[in-house]
Amino acid sequence: MSKYEPLAAFLRAQRTDEVSLTFREIERIVGTRLPPKAQHQRAWWSNNPNNNVMTKVWLAAGFRSERVDLEGRRLTFRRVGKASASTLSEPSQAELASGPVCRHPLFGAFEGLIRIMPGTDLTAPADPSWGKD
């Protein structure tokens, strides 16, 4: 059993799709202090399952981390699916067959930080004169 398993149990018990917590509240839930990297590195809170044990716990509970505020020492967990049967389950046969997923440690670190205004055409060239003769 992971020392972060109490966080998974806490998240599974929530009735809302969004759970905002301070780092101190998370420490109370898990019964131990967060590592120094969690205090100072946004990438520690990314949703990369290869990141750290705690990431696997909240992902297995059916949540993703969002709106990480290192200065304010808080973040939001958003429900994205159903919890898996085991927090740190063994990979399925399909996952094993597909091979390892290798992603950069910063994958997902900026999720929830960028907002695209309604009406913005992301397919339009950055330079309006581009493509014109």
C-alpha cells in the first residue's frame, strides 16, 4: 500500500467533480509532508503516470490535477473518469503489448494554464500576410 493511498480514498469519496485542496490539506490527508519538489516544481503535479507514486494515486482514483498554484500552495483535482480497482495496479496485457510510453517529464505541466478566447481560429496563420503573393 502506498503512503499516498489515503488521498485516493479521499478523492474517491468526493461527490463533486472538482476538489480544491491546499498542500497542507493534502499533507493532513496522507499523514506525511509532501516532498520538497512538490513545493517548488510544477512538473511534480503533472498528470504523467511515470512522474511519481502520488500521480498514479490520483489518476487511479479517476482524477487529474489542474490549476496548480505553487505560490498559493493549492491545486484542484478534476474527476475525469472512474476509479480503477487498485490504485497501483499492474499494467494490462494491452498496455504491455503496446510497449512503454515515454514522455518528457514536463508533459502535461502547463495543462489548465492556457486559455483560448472564444472565436479564436487556431488554424489561421500567425502572420496574416503569410501565404499571400
